[in-house]
Amino acid sequence: MALEMISLKSQREIEAMRRAGRLTAQARALAGSMVRPGVTTHEIDRAVRRFIESHGAKPSFLGYGGFPGSACISVNEVVIHGIPSPRKLKEGDIVSIDVGAFIGGFHGDCAATYPCGQVSEEAERLLRVTQQSFWEGIKNARRGCRVSDIGHAVQVYVEANGFSVVRDFVGHGVGARLHEAPEVRNFGPAGHGPRLQPGMTIAVEPMVCAGGWQVKNLEGNWTTVTQDGSLAAHYENTILITEDGPEILTVTEDGTYV
């Protein structure tokens, strides 16, 4: 996407995005606290919607492109866009929850993957590596770096730990629209794409597979799963590029990122 299409936020817009980000992070934390055996993904979705709407906001995902839920809830081999259902979570599942909230004219967007009870060693390591890959990536979310520097760092870290990075879906700019320029890949060589500038707001979201990186869409073209049936995890925050480095916008008032 062309550099001139990237929205640089004013101080007023940044304050509005901080507000949206806090609310979105609180919704993520609420959803994560509900992950336990016997709970349905429908129940989590309804709780997310009630919480967001109770604060005068709208769930960003509800009705977006026809999506039927307020949260994307993806279990085990589901990478992203899991549709909430009567499915009951069970011990050992891993549950990726992606939420967005729109308030004051701006969106927040974040995700995390949660263990349901006791999970396997492999699953535990996948969750840990996925989350850490985000932090490795945003070491390069600084003025003057290229957008691809973020994704290159994510890929190097993930593959060094024996996992793979999804290529079919990427991060993105976020602001008045849920998806804005630039595209933020989680893979590829460094040194490409627009230079990062203060005022840019982007969603960095590694999607990591325990097996191969290839994915496929299920019938209905929403839910995406790993092609080989391996586990997948997802971690995302909305960040602001500042003069001093990245600022996480999707953080709760008590400093919680998951």
C-alpha cells in the first residue's frame, strides 16, 4: 500500500485510540478469564458483546463483512475467525480470542490465546513463543525502521523455536477503520515497506502454527484452520509509533496485556 494512504494520528485522535484500546483490552481480559472446561464459545461471545456495549461502544467485528459474532474464538487447529457456537471447551484446548471495540470514532484490536485447564507441553510452548514473537517484532516498531523489520523479527524468532508463521493473513493499520494501511506481515526480509513514523497506529498480530504454515478455509469462507491439523496460536496488540518507540494501546488500566 502506498505511503500516502497511511493515516498519521493527531494528539486528539491518539487519545481517542487509547480509550478504544483500553476498552478492547478489558474485553480480551474478560474473555480470557472465562476460558475453562464446560464453557461454550457462545457464552464468551455474549459476555464480550455485553461488556463492550455496556461502555457505550460497539463490537468492531459484529456484522463486519457478515461476521456473526462479537469476537473471533478459535480453538486448537483453528487459526483465526472461529465463529462462536454452542461448542463446549474441554480440558487441554487452546483458545484464541480476537476482539475489537469501536468508540469515539476509533477501533481497538487485540487477541491472545489461552489454555483451557492443563494443556500439553507443546501447546504451552506454542503459546509462549507466539506471545514472545510479538515482543520480538515490536523491538523494531521505531521511527525510521521499515514495516517489514517487524515481521522479519517475528519470523526469525518463531522459526528458531521450531514453529511456523502463517503467510496468508497479516497485521494492519488500525484507526477510524478497522483495517487501514499499511499491511504488517509476520514474515519476509527486513528493509522493505514504508518507514515507520510517529502517529502511525498498527495492529501487530503473529499467527503461529505448531506444524506447517499452510492454512485452508472451511465452508462458509470464514473459519481458517491449519492444513495439517496442527495447533495454532494468535497474539495481537494495537500499537502507536512514538518518538520514543512503540506504545501499546490495547492495555488495561492495571497494565494487563492478555
